[in-house]
Amino acid sequence: MPNRKALLPALSGYERNLSKKEINSISAPVRKGLHPLIAALTMRRREMRLTQRQWAQRADLSQSLIGYMERGVDTRLSTLTKAAHALGLEITLVPSIRSPEI
């Protein structure tokens, strides 16, 4: 489980003053084994202290879709992009590092 010091670089401003209970709540998606992208979005939502409904309104999505996404239901890239933008985030693709074939 990530500890407070591990999470601090990802937190900014008022979020650094969160209690241990709040940090555990924020980092719960990582412990649940969600895809790292979904876990990061959910953690950001919790850092911003938004409900699923508030996030959905910002993203012009339904609350049920946000709920499905946070439970790990396969989600379209366009939905993830809208959800990320509503949290002030951007999804970026980077080349994967692969070992040379033998």
C-alpha cells in the first residue's frame, strides 16, 4: 500500500494536508487492483474531493458510466479522455520498452 510520502509528489497544495484516513481512501483504487489508468483517475477525483456525480457533470458523462469505469468495466478511450480532461489531466501514449528479440 502506498504510504503518505510515496503519494506526496502526486499531491499538490491543499491535498498535502490530507489525513492518513483520507490518503488511504484516495489510494484504495490501487489496492483494489484496478487498471493503473482508472486507479489514477479515481485517485485524482478523490484528491479533488469530487463525487462521481460532480465528476460526471464536469465530463458531460452519466454518473452510472463513471461508476462502471471506477468498478473496472472496460471503458472506451473517448470516455477516458473526457473523464481525464474533466479532472485537469491528459492521457498520453508513450512507446513501450521491449527487450530485443533473440
